[in-house]
Amino acid sequence: MGASLSNLSEVANGSTIGPGLGDIPESCVACVFLYLTPPEICNLARLNRAFRGAASSDAVWESKLPSNYQDLLDLLPPERYQNLSKKDIYALLSRPVPFDGGNKEVWLDRITGRICMSISAKAMAITGIDDRRYWNWIPTEESRFNVVAYLQQIWWFEVDGMVKFPFPADIYTLTFRLHLGRFYKRLGRRTCSFEHTHGWGVKPVRFEMSTSDGQQATHEFCLDEHGFIDVSGHRKRGCWIEYKVGEFLVDKSGSATEIRFSMKQIDCTHSKGGLCVDSVFIVPSILKDRKK
């Protein structure tokens, strides 16, 4: 593509009939780049020197960064980002930035520059988590945090969490990432055990979310029903599933928004078990819609 575009000004006999891409001023290229996505900019940077220069412009990459990107940088040691160009800062923040003891992560979506967040089960208050008769921590590569909470059996099931962060103005979706059954590897293959999986089809689990400015959402889901197949025809056992709790709106950037979330099934008429709790995701809703 680069070769053909660079030769647009050439004719068959080798003469030229006007300026080519190499003659476009770098400032004009930079103006075009303001309307492109970061992957598109990086691809076009291969064309010629002017495109490469524009693709490194601080003005271009400043426009791709969220308004509060300094809040993300403040979570890192200053030596990690001092003297970096805006392009390098974008690349740095596109990788997970841990905070709260490494139990929470925030990062930029590589295509849109929007802020995403994940919160480990380690950062949540889980009823009975310190009693090994009920819960265990399982190390795994299937989690961003390399560990998940596994419930063997309990009567009172409740998980609560909270995060306070200066999210930029946007609409966000909050989900819980859960897994029915205990998974492990045998001879290099992933295997699931459902020995302790029970009680999730008797009554639904209640998911709740609220924000510091009064927004609320509630959903109820039976985690194990209809022959272990959900309404979309997907298996509910042995697979990671994200359960949507709700959406919230941040209409002003700058101030911190506090989000509280929970999942509970506290009907003590039956026990439940065999569930892995990994994390909570807070992602701009437009990114969730894009994946559908």
C-alpha cells in the first residue's frame, strides 16, 4: 500500500505530474491524524518521513489521551513516565496500571483511548473468605490477577466491593466475571470438576450497583439452569461468563465517582457451591457494544 501511494504522482514514462505524498507538509498530515485511531496512525506512519513525523507529534497523541490521563500516571513511579513523549505515554497507559496493592487495574483501550478498569476478588469483601471450609484461593493464568476465589459450599453468599476513581465523562457498564465449576489442567488440557457445583438454580443471585451521585441498578440471574445452557445457547458451566449489573453515567470529568457493587444469595434454606469469583470489570458501554 505504501509503495503504491508514494507513486501516485508518477506516469508511465517516468515523468511526474505534480506533488506526491512525500510533499504533503507534516502539519497537514498531523491535522488528518487527529481524526484517525491510534492503530490507523501507526500503520500510516510507515509511508514516508512526513507521516512518521506527524505520527510522533505530541499534539496528535494528546488528543487521543483521556482528559484525566495524569491521574493514571500518578499511580506509577515518576521515573516510569518522566521525559516520555505523548505517544509513549499512550503506549504505557495501554498496558494495565495496577493500584490498591495490585488488586485493581486501569488501562486505556488501544483503539479508542477510553478508560477501562478491573477489580480483583482480592479487593472485595467476601463472607467467610478466611474459612477454608468454605472458600479457597486458586492460582490461575485465566485471571488478570492470577488468582480467583473458589467457593466449595456456603449458606450465606455475599460479595461486596467499592472503587473510587475520577472516570472521564462517559457511559460505563459494570459486570461480574464468574465461572461455575473448578477448572484445572490435566496432561496439558483444561478440565472442569463440578463436584461442589450446586444450589445456583434454586433461586437467582441478586446483583446490585450504586454510585455516589445516586445512580442505581439491580439485576437477578440464575447462574445454573435450563440444562446448564443460557438463553443464548451458550454453556453456563465450565465457562467464564460476565454478568451485567448495570450502567452508570459520568457527565463531568475531574471529580471522583464512587461505585459500590455486590452480588448475593442469602436465602439460607439451601446451600450453594462450586463457583469461581474472578473480578469486576468497569468498561465504557460503547466498547461492550462493539464486541457484540
